[in-house]
Amino acid sequence: MADPRTVRQLNRQHMIELFSDGQARSRAAVARTTGLTKPSVSSIIDSLLEEELLVPAGVGEAAVAGGRRPNLVIFNPDARAYVGVHLGVRNSSVAVADALGRTLARASAPSSVGDAAAGVNRLEPLVREAAERAGVPVTRISSVGVSVSGLVDHRSGRCLLAPNLDWHDVPLREWVEELFGVPAVIYNEAHAGALAEQRFGWGDGIANFVRIMVDTGIGAGVVLDSRLFSGAAGIGGEIGHCRVEDNGRQCACGNSGCLESVASRPAILQSVREAAEDGTPTALASDCDIDTVLHAAEHGDAGATAALRRAGTALGRGIAYLRNVLNPDLVVLGGAVTRAGEVLRQPMEQAVRCSSLPHSACRLVTSSLHHAELDGAVVLAREHVAL
């Protein structure tokens, strides 16, 4: 027999999720929607009103002419605040969101490469800055979601390895909870990006899809049967460390020929330099950035074009691995490199066709989300730490 307290807690959570759409409802309407008895619904709503998670919202229309108009209640967006954190390779960003998960303000600062403790401690003034801009007292913060550019065991909350940040076996959850005094949840940035894509982007309503982030690093967030797949140790989806080139460059992970060593932002810049050294005509300086490379490729620069075509071919091979193994309905590409356009996409799609099984066809689209890893961290704070 189920513990009544557990049943009540599940019903309470279900009711919170129902009201999280921001719509006002009567007790009778909630009972019809949830299938719970009216006394159970009234008891839970009364407790949520006492906690100020719900607030009165006037009266509704009578069900029948001349009938009594029902009292309505609605979710209180000011009842809680959530913090999302993205610990990226170049920048660390925070977002403060209301109880409905709507981002109110953001703040960012350069990341701390080689010093994880300093990187985490830097979050406290960033959160205060964002909270002040949002008009949210920090005492209202209920939980923190963190996405990090590295391998994460989300069960223990440890960042096992972040090679591009030079972080090793960092107890992130412990440090973040100690810093803010509230529960925290830690995920890999690609996984958080997939959660954001599922909620706000192309993945909405798609049961099986993969989101690949192509930036300073490369990783994939895999959603199967509408649930994020993290693997046994939480490091599933590390497509960036699958070999796509024989006798390729050494990767930051210690292996060679990895997708990340060919198609990431730093790898493309290295390919441009190598092309120039090999005599390929290019107007690009050795210290150019990725935006300059993308612009040059649009105007036919041979060095930029060669670097992006090489990256596109490697990405196509990596995507084919995922299509053959997972058979997803959709593959979404996100990150700065995906702005390259046809010069990258054409060789990528050709490599996908050459390396995929003929029956594994699926759509390949570019993400429209600009802060996916940060937005996903807010989703983690709100949905993976119970109200």
C-alpha cells in the first residue's frame, strides 16, 4: 500500500505542474482535470495558498445560468526564484528566473580556466547583479541549475573532467550549494541544451532527437522516448570524442582524430593556420576569430573554405554515427560554428549520406536558441529540484 504522504506529495507536485502554465482555475476544474476528489483538491490548494505558491485570482463564470461563480486561483510567479548557471569555456553566465521559469535578467563574466574554485566563487556577485536587475531578493532563490562544459556525473554532482577549462574532479554541487545555501543540480552543457531545445525549440513534441552543440567543444544531448538519456555515469552523448579522422590531431581528451579536434571553434581556427602554412591562399591573419573566418568563407577565401569544409565533413561523420545507433527523428545543431552556412553544411550533409544507413533518414536543422545551455540550466533548477 502506498504511503499516504507520498501520494499527497505526488498529487501536490502534479497540481503545481498543472498551474505552472499561468492559467487561473477553479477547484472544480482542477478536480475534473486531475481526476482527484474535490476534498483532496481543496486541501492541497489551501496548503499552496498558505505557502503563497498559489494566489486568489477573482471569480470565474458560473457553470450554469444562475449558478454560483467559482473562486479562481493562479500560480504566483513571485513565490520562488530560480538561478541557471552556464560554466562555459570562455564565459560563465547566470540567469535569474521567476517561479514560472521565465528569465528576468542575465549576467556574465570571463570563465576561470585552471581554477575551478575561483570560477564557482565568481558566481555569487554575478547572481547578485542579475537578481538586483530583476528586482528579485536573493532570499527568494529556491534552487540552482548548473550546466558545465565538461564530463559530469549528475548523480554525485561532480565535474569529472573539463579539459577545455582544465578542471579535474570538481565537487560542483557541493560548492554551489554551500555558496548559495539552496539545492543545486549539475549537468553537462550539451544535456542542458537538449532540455532547452525540448522545451523551447525544435524538440518540442519530438520523442527522439539529438542536439549537437558545436562551439569551443562538441557534445550531444540525446532525448529518447521524450526523456534525456545521460548514460550509466552521466556522460552519454560525448560525440566530440569519437574518432572521425585517422592520423588526426591530438585532442584535449588525450586521444587523436576526435570530432572536437577537427570541427570545434579552436580546431577550425587551427585548420585556417595550417592551410596558410601549406600555401593555401588566404587573407586571414593567424590570430583571427571564428566570425572573421565565417565572413571570409562567405566571400570565397580559400583558407577559410578549406577549414570549414573539413569541419563539415567531420561533423557529418559524427552525425551519421548518431543516426545509425539511435535512429532519431531529428538532429539539431547549435553553437557558433553552425552559422557557417552552406560552405559547412554541404560537405556535412554529403558525409551524412555517405556514412548513414539508407533507412536512418531524419531531419537536420539548426537551433534557433541563443542561450540554450543557460536556459536549460533554468529548466534544471525548476524541474529537477522539487518545489
